[in-house]
Amino acid sequence: QLDATTAGAPYKHPYLPYTLGFLNYVPSTQLEASEFQKDAYERHANKYWNEFYCKNSRNFFKDRHWLTREFPALKPPTHTNATSPPPTVIALEVGCGVGNTIFPLLRENPSLFYYGLDFSKEAIRLVKDHTEYDESRVKAFVCDITDADAWPADIEPNSVDIATLIFVLSAISPEKMKDAIANLFRVLKPGGLALFRDYAEDDLAQQRLAKKQSKKIGHNFMARGDGTRAYYFPLEEAAHLWAAGGFLVEDNKLALKDEGNTAFKHGERRFVQGRYRKPRR
């Protein structure tokens, strides 16, 4: 029997979310992480990514053979002098993972020399164990990209021609993104390019995380079940972030992809894709 305080209120069984889970339905209400949990996700971010790569090794992400199509600046020179090789292009992969960007590009463009930075020591170990790892063409370092003092001395100020940031800024706290961009600005040459692709707001992966009742750390910022985090960028916010870091915004757009034939089951992936240049003077 209902008492006066519950009369007229809709009935909600305490085990309803679990029962509905067996029917492949999970309520979309997302669980807000406590301040303690938010702090733990930040403090243990390195641990979670190390565990991710220990578990998945090189098997989770595919090689990114689409990069030169989306970013023509990464293509090899079209006109070369037969008597002299093209000049070496110094490239930097910020958040290199296990090399899914670096190694395909090194194969395609012989003029590239790549530095790779990643927070996870296990990811860097896997890069260095790769059969194509050759320090005459690539050097990889464990690095917290938000900490200026953590960057390797090999990467000097104003020394990098082009940088790639593929699904990396989304993995760090939004309040620290400006630090990563400031550190990148410092090492890029005047006129150097930053090429960026990351998750966009309302991406299908974000929708799925919400349905799984993953932990919400902040607006558009979520923790996955394995403790790794993902931020989903509004398009205008991405442009503002790079412009505030001193970059000229040459391109900043949504890239859409239908994932009907994948595990995402008929939905749209949404990415922010941009090209940002350090002013020449």
C-alpha cells in the first residue's frame, strides 16, 4: 500500500535497471563520477593506459592508412630532383600508441623522420619492439605531453615541421589540453603544421557510453569501463582551443563516417578534423 508521500508517484523497482539489462535495454541516465573517482581517474591515467596496452598489445587499433588521404601534407614529395633526395621532414606523433600512425606513414613517405610520444611505457615498448623500428627514421619516448619538463631533449624548440594528433587530446583532462598544445607550439617550427583528428560531440561512441551507464566526469567527458577516458569535442570548441594556443586555424570541420558494417551497428561516427599552423613570425 502506498503512503501519502508516494501516492501518485510512478513506481520504480530498485532492480529495474538490472532486469532491463537482460532485455538489451539499459536506461540512458548516466552516472556522475564522485570527486574522489574523478581524482582517481586522473591520478591513475597512466596505469589504465598501460593495462590497456598490456591487454590488447597491437591488436586493438588498425593501421591508419587513410591519413595521407585526409591530410595531403603527409604525402611524399611529388617532384624530386634525381641527383639529390628530398629534404627530411621532421614529424612528431603526439600520443603515438603502438605506432598505427607512424609506421604506415614511414612506409609511404621516405622523406619523413618521426618522433613518437606516449604516456604509456607499455605502448612505447611495443613501438620499439616493432620490426620496422629504426632510430635512423623514428625515435619513441615515454612522455606526459602536458608537462613541459617531461618532453625529451631530442625534440628541440622550433625543430618540428609537422605534428599529428590522432585521438590523443580526448584522452586527457580538458583543463590540461591547453598545456599539451602550448608544448607542441614550442617545438613546432614557425609555419609548422598540427594535424588533428579526434572524437566529436554526439559521436556514436559517446551515445553508447551513455547507454552503458559509464561514469560521467564532466560535460562530454566520460570514463570507459577500463578506466581510460574520452572527451567529445564540440566543433567550435576545438577551433577555439587551437586558436587560443596561438595557432592559425586553416581547417576545422566535422568528418562523418557511417559505421553500418561494424560493431557499432548502423550509426554515425563523428570526428573533429583540423589543420592548424604556427604563425611564420
